[in-house]
Amino acid sequence: KSIAFMDYGPDNIGGRTRAIQVDRMWNDRIWAGGVSGGLFVSYNGANSWTKVTSYIDAGASPNISSMTQTTDGTLYVATGYSYGPQPEGSGNGVWYSQDFGASWEKIPGSSQQREIVSSDDDNYVWIATSTGLKKWKLGDASMTSISVGASGGSQSLSISKDGSIIICNVANNPPYKTVVSRDGGVN
């Protein structure tokens, strides 16, 4: 059986859509981020799109690599695209909004982030960076480095719904490794 898709946009951007986040607080609000086009939001289930100008006005990079939203409703947008023609340094950190895109702040110490995820268990975000795996929560003064038993940066990251299982890759040129934690990042 096939699934039919309809093109609803956004179609007025300068780059490919790289990240999509259905809002946890309201399913008809959908966020979309482009590799070089910035952040867009739909308030009607993707039937129409609006560019989030407050995001760029805050100084955030238009080069979006990943998005997540924690259970408290905070939206996180990671910037920095390390695949394809964009230079890895094209991002300028992880930006977050606690008011559904009206205003934005940057996670302290974040710069070139590749992927960001969160679980339903707590309000931590887990961040794949060029210097390894990190985690952060609102109120923390800086990101916390997570030891994964291998050196190098991380480009890909996934977490279970309850936050107990975390999988990330670690790349220090060859050899590349995939590491797994079954206790929420403790080991």
C-alpha cells in the first residue's frame, strides 16, 4: 500500500529542509528548519508557513541542522551543517525559545552543533558536537561533557523516549564508533 504526500512548503527558502519538529504543546504548530534558509513555523498543520524573523533577529544562524522540544515546551534549534557543501563552521550554536518563537537565547558555550535530542523523562537536551557528546538543561551555566569511552566529535545521536538508552557515533577520523548507554548516559 502506498502513502500519498502533498507538497505544502515551505517553498520560499534558500536551502533544503533539514529539521522538522511537531510542537509538543499544539500538534498544528510545526517548525521547519533549512540548511541555509532559517526557521519557519506553521500554525495550521503545514498548510501555510511563516518565516520566524525573531530567530534571525536574535543573531541565530540560518544553517539549521536539528531541532527538539522538551516536555516543558522549550524549543531548541541546533545550527551547523557538516554534510555537503556548507562548511562545518556555518553554525553558531544551539538557540532556544521558551515562548514559542517570540524570543531566543543561546546555550552558553555552544558553537557548531550537529544534532540535538530530548526525551520525555526530563528537560535535558543531548547535543552531538564537534568535540563530543554534551548535555544541558535550562539554568545550567554551561554544557556538560559526557564521556563515551572514545575520543572525537559526534555527528549523529538518538535517545529513547524515557531517556534511558542513548546512542551516538564518535568520529576521530577512522576508526568510527557507535556507542550506547543503557543508563541515561552514566556509562
